[in-house]
Amino acid sequence: MDRDEAQERMQVAQEINFLLNNAAELANSIADEDLQKQMKWALGQAMGKIYLDLMRPVVKQFPELDPDLPNENS
């Protein structure tokens, strides 16, 4: 993958994680504790897969795209 593809992949992964985080916040309002835990577990699994399969390979090849690093443009 070239840098442009890596950057696009990272952006998509971050957008997906943002949506999954929103879903996790909404799961907090589920009254049934078992269902709430099930939803949060599933969302956590999805977040882990996004990191392991999409983000980590990008960061390994292009460390400067790591979203946890300070952005020089900030």
C-alpha cells in the first residue's frame, strides 16, 4: 500500500471507531444489564478488529500516521 492508500485506510478506520464509540455511549442507556454488556462486548470486539486488521498494519508501515501521535498541524 502506498502512503495515500494508508492515509485513506486510517481515516476510514477512525471514522468507524468514532461511530462505534457513539454506539457504545448509546448502549449505556440500555436498561437490561445483560443486553448492555453483550452490546458493549460486541462493540469492543469490533473496535479491536478495526485496530488489529486496519490500523496496526498502517502504523507499522507509516508510523507518522499513528492517530495517537501529536499532529504537527494542530
